[in-house]
Amino acid sequence: MTAQIFRDSAADREFQTSFWVGRVAIYGALILWAFICLFPIYWTLTTSFKIAPNVMKGALVPWWDFAPDWKGWRALGLSPDTISATSTVREEFLKRFWNSTITALSSSVLAVVLGSLAAYGLSRFQYRFGYMKNQDISFFFLSQLILPPVVLALPFLVLYREVDLLDTRIGLILLYTLTVLPIVIWIMKDQFESIPTELEEAALVDGLGIWGAFLTIILPIALPGMVAAFILSLVLTWNEYFFAALLTSTHANTLPVMVASQTGSQGISWWSMAALSWAAILPLIVIGVLLERFIIKGMAAGAVK
């Protein structure tokens, strides 16, 4: 009896040891991955408070490797000593920020709305366009991502000049919507296909139409996928540089174009570029954190339903 108790106790200790070793390994890997993901953001933020010698030396820890300085933020008119004064650079930054906000939000919302409708149709109905069926149409949308943007540069430049859309927000919104629409369609198509069709059939029996079933039954369940597609579209359109630099010049310039312009006769102003980059990515960080909670809440609601 004593030997059995001893064996059980040893087995229990061995189980607890392996359990804690496994948890330490998992949390250690998660902490390491979080450090890898967050380090570029930390590097950008600290670089905005460095001067040229600190940047060249690769100083990392403020107040340890270098004394923080507001040089990068002062160049943008966003430091404590310049925020109350008139600054043409700050005005230009706010204009670019507003342009990026309008174009990114508008194109992302438009892409999610149109992409969700197209994905719902491809997941619930059978289409035939010549030899192309649903799977071929879906692959056609995805194949648009294979085309390099530089191939579209000259056609869009000529087209936008003819229709007077050069250097306009609406031109960027339409173009960005087209660029992210294939991704939204594929994300939402998988989302709709995971929802049982019996829910719609029951709604139709209860007297709802196709649109009623879609808006009241399917859409709330698919909302987490729509939020995920919106976040991805927002990140892609917010950070887009090529077409923004090609199709805008004065009125519709966005933040990525301004970030890339932080060069001069003396080289690259890393401190001002870092400050501008941090100010540009901060809204994405806030939106990502807020909508991440919304995605979790939506998943829980969808599971209950």
C-alpha cells in the first residue's frame, strides 16, 4: 500500500513538472514572438527621439544609451515647444493624414460591402459565365493579385488623365477598392461557406426574403470575418505608396508619400522619418486593438447563435 502511494505521488510530481515545463516553454515562445513583433515599433519610436550620432551608433535604450531629444518631432512641428506655434510642416502632415484617413476608410468600407455581397452570391448561388463557373470566377478574382502594380501604372495614368481623376481622393478610393476587393471576396467567401444554409432556409420558411435572411441572420454571424477583412483592407490601403506617388501630386498626397520624402542634401533624416512613421502607424495600432476585442466578441456571439 505504501509503495502504491509512493508511485502515485511520484507520478503526480512528474505530471506537475511536465505541465509547468510545457507552460513555461509555451509562454516563453509567446513572449519571444511578441518581442520580435513589437521591436520594430519600439525601434521606430526611440529613433524619433535620437539625434544623428545616436542613430549611427544604433543606441537602443533611452536614458541609458542616449539622451532623448525632440528633434524628430520638432521637425514636424509636433514637439512640446513647437505644437502651439505655426508650422507649415505640421499643416502638411495633417493634410496628408486626412487624405490617408479618407481614402483608406472609404475604400476599405466600400470593398467590404461589395466584397461581402459578391462572396455571398458565390457561396450560395450557382453562376455560369461562358465556360467559367463559381470556382473559376473566384479564382479569377484571386488572380488579380498576381498582376504586378507597375504593369497597371501606365494604363491607370492615361485613364485617370482622360477622366480627370489625377490628384483626387475619389481616384485613389476607386483604385484602392479594386486592389483589395479580391482579398475581401476570398475572406468572406470562406466565412459564408462556414455558415449552415439551414439558417437561411428556416428564415425563408418564416417569411423572410433573401435580403432579409442575409441582413438579419447571416450578416451578424459573418460580422467577425467582415471586421477581419476590413482591418486587412485598411492596413493595405493606408500603407500603399506606389499608386499614391504616381497618381497624386499636390491635393491628394497621402502619408506614405510624405514618409518617403524625408530626404535631403545631407542624406535621410531618420529622426523625422521615424517620428512621421510613428504618427502614421499609431491610428492603425489603436484601431487594431479596438477591433480585435470586437472580433472576439463577434466570434463568441456567432458561436452562441
